[in-house]
Amino acid sequence: MKDDKKEYEISNAVVKPIKKEMHSRAEKYEMEFNNRTVIRPLFKQSEVDEIRMYCAIADIDCDPQSTERYGNVPYTPYSSCSLFCNSRLNLRCITSETDYCRVVLYLEPTRMKRIQPHEKGEDREVAVREIVLVDESYKGKETLIASIWSDLAVNDGDKLSTLLEMETFPVMTALKCSRHKGTFIYVIHSLMVSGRNEQLTTLREHERAARSLTSQVVMTTIAELKEKKPFNTGKSEQIWITGSIPCMEKKQVRIYLGCDKCGKKSNEDIGVKYACFNCNHQNSTSIPRITFTFELVDATCSREMTLFSQHASKILSIEPDVLYKMDDKEREKFLNETTTRLAKDKVYIKLVPAPTFAVNKILRWNIEEASLEEPSSAN
């Protein structure tokens, strides 16, 4: 940690005498960091309104970071205000210019949980509370559920509960994420809650600025899209690409009957209810569906894309059930007219990183929106 002439608060660190055989300096004691150690600066009153960099919930990285000697260690990026160390696992500190700014939806009452010590000893009870948080990045679709333990649950949790009726923005400066049987487990090690108007004003300004950024349309060329990698792409990033479809073929438009829930092809007649084994719905309905595979071309490059019923019907300007009911001659005439139109019209596609984000270090994208009209704001 560089010397920046600031005062720091250190918690959950072990202080012990230095062994004589290891004594190379004048100090008599050494401080050992473990996986619960948190270091953060003590802000002065003048530093309350300092501009801070906040990370969105969707950008929290839960992919284990690997080390050559110790294998995978599940850490998330930590704040520059918090030094989170584990000398036994990887002998290095992981820091980042990141805090986590959240709005509290729910705070669980304090409950006691019995835990077993790592070494021989009696079981003990510790206080634990779950806290449900949300921010603009998830747009109401998902929340972050994290746990706070021991003194943090009792002291800071009680302080937070008194502010729940206000527009409260708690700041987590040390958040640990681990993976257990396919489930992510979040534990908050440091939680700052302030009722001071200056601090809350700063956080509100950040939240409004972040909301404004997410509403802006960012146009990207297909060549720039191909250059994007997992390390320089945020999980909440939203981009738009635009181009034309100069070489549409009739076989690229596929009309079929499928499940109204998951879209899986069905062998039932139109309108018949059945049990879909793909999505496990017992009351699915067989309805017309469309898939449209095409090559989107702009001035820089091209990219193959596939649109499904909702998005495909917007680009083709026809509903699936209408196209399904056409006879062969009507359908051929419609597709010929559509081919001519799409060669001239611009198509706008909104992309977001897939939930799996990256597989084998290859970035994957999902189509969130498709339109023939230029977007004025990202939804």
C-alpha cells in the first residue's frame, strides 16, 4: 500500500510479536492479514463529498481469479478504500477503484445462527441479517441478496434500519463473493451508512448520473463489437449496432408451431394445449413462431444473427400467425417484397452480454431489442 499520508482503519487483523529468526527490522510486532481483514481510510469532514467510482450490481465479478500456485480463489474487486487480504491463499492483496452504491429494499431482523469453529472448541452463536439491495443496472429484474454478520449485523444493521424509510444509499467497501454448488454467495465485510446530508447528496448525484448514462444510446460498429473482450466489457453494458440485410434468402425465414412459453418446436396442431417437456410447463399452447437468420452488414464488417418470434416479427413487419396462415404463393410474394425492403432499410439491434457472459474467454451477446426505427433512448 502506497504512502499517501492518510489515516487508515484496520479491522480483523492479527498482531503478534516478530520471531527473532525473522527479525530484520527494528519493529517488534507484525500484523498478519487474513480473509476477513479490511483496511479503509478515515475520511475527514472535507473529504465527504469526494467523487468516488461506484460499481453496478450487474458488474460484480464472481469469476474466480486463478493463481499459478494456489489455484482458484473466489474474490470480487474491492474498493481502494478497503484492502482485502488472504496471506494463506494467494499472498497478495486485491484492490480496485470500486465501491458499491445500493438502495435498500429490505433488511431482515437480526437472528442468531450457531456455527462450528474451525478448530476444536465449543459451538457459538453469531448475529446474522440478510439485506436485499437493488440499483439501476438490474432495472427491477433482479436484486442482490447479501449477508452481514456479527458486529456489522448488530451495529451497522441497526443504524441502517433507522434510515430505511429515507432515500438511503449504503456503500459496501468490501464485498466477498464465492461460488457454492452453482450458487453465488455474497458476504458484506464493510458497510458505510451515513445520515449526513452531504454524503447522501453525493450518492444521490451518482445514482442520477448512472441512470442518465444507462438511458443513452451507444452506437457501435460491427468491427468494434468483434474487438470487445470479457476484460473490457461490463456485464450491464448495452450497445446498439445498425446495418442492412442486403442478401436475405427465403430459407432464412422459418415458420413453425412451437411452445408459447419456451419456443421449442411442437408436434401438436395450432391452439392445442399440451405438456412441454423442454420447459416443464403442463399447460403450454402450440402457436405459430418465427426464426429469422440473416447477415447484418455495415460499413465495417458483417455479423450473422438470429431473431426469434417477437423480434423477428418487428423486422419482418408481420405477426407469426398471419405468416403461418398464408398459402405458398402469398408467402413467396411477401418474402420477395420484404427482401427488397430490408436491402434498403436500416435495422437497429440492441445487444447485452449473455448471463453466462463469457465461455472459454469468448464474449457472448444476447439480442434484447430489434427495430426498424432509430432508437432515441435505450430502454
